[in-house]
Amino acid sequence: MSIRLRRPHAFAALLISGAVGANLAFLGLGKVFDYPDVLDEPPADVLASFAAHRPAVVALFTLLLVSAALLAPIGVLLGRWARTPRAGRAIAATGVFAAAVQVAGLARWPLVVPFVHDPDTFHTLNLVLGRAIGETVGYAATAVFTVLVVRELTGRHFGRVTAVLGIASAALVACGVLVPLSVPGADLANFVGYVLWSGWLLALAAERVPQRTPATQPSIASSR
């Protein structure tokens, strides 16, 4: 199976959709559900708040989930512009992995939490699917993906300002892995990192996307 970047504007639309969708969902959840601060409340209170705003919260988490999932096709397409097939496969695989773990963590809200009534069960789901998989692993994978893209595509397809924005956002997003250790400032750094990362996606969309597929592009089949 081969995916070619035939329509640069469609690719830019993916980048913009991922950035805008995630931020709209996050802002909406903050207003409706007091997310993510609500997760610091007792599990029973979180469940009660979820039940009180269920339709809106489910819709917003679904939007956030879909926005996170867009990192998979974005990673595959960006991987096709790496200097070597091996580097391209690394970008694609990391992008798909980062999308998968974030989707796995977020999917609990629309698919599982509506049927959970036991606070202890909710607490376990939040720790395993949310904090450990969706957040900690997701933060690390997103940071690695960003660094790989910057390393491979800067100067050939994207400018140095975009590269600096990418590296800065990756470093701050990676601070999220320190949150479970209660490191002061890690939460804020991670939040700022994701704001910058959204800006990085928009910057990639604004850059000149190559019109033709290079001869060295890796195919998905070659990575199997």
C-alpha cells in the first residue's frame, strides 16, 4: 500500500484540523467540565460532574480523541519526506504510536466512563489508561516524533523558525512525564508545550509542502 501526498492543501488541512480541534475541545472541557483540574477531585465527585454534563463532555472528548488520531496520518505523510526510508519509517511509526496511545487514553471517556459507577474502578481507569498510557507514554512519544520530524525535514521542507518552535514544544511536552513524580512546574510546562506544539502544527501547514513524491520515499509495505 502506498500513500502519496498528491494534495498539499489536504495535508495542511490535516495539520490545522489536529491543532484547532484539540484546542477547541480542551477549552470546551475546561469550561463545561473544569478539565483537567476536575481530575484532582475525589473520583466520586468526578463521576457526578461527568453525569451532570455527560452529552457535552462525551462530545468534546470525542473531538479531542479524533484530533489526537490525526497524528497517525500526519506522521505517515511526513515520514515520506525523510532523507532515507529508515528515517521515514521511524517518523511514521512514532506518529502512529503516539496517536494510538493518546486515543487509547481518551477513549475511556466516551466508551467506558458512561458505564462506570464505582469510584474505585474509575480511579483505576484514570491511572492506567489516563495517567500512565494516554498521558505519560503519549507525552514521550509526541516529543520523540516532533524531534524526528525536525531533524529530518528542517532545511529541506521546513524552515529553521519552525524547527526551533518544534524543539521547544517537544522539550516542554516531555516535561509531562514528570507530572506523576509531582515535580513542581511540570504541569504548567506541559500545558505551554502543547500550546506551542499546536503552533508548530500550524507552522508546518503554513510552510511550503513539496508537490512531488521523492524517489527515496518509504512505503508502508516496506515497514512490515
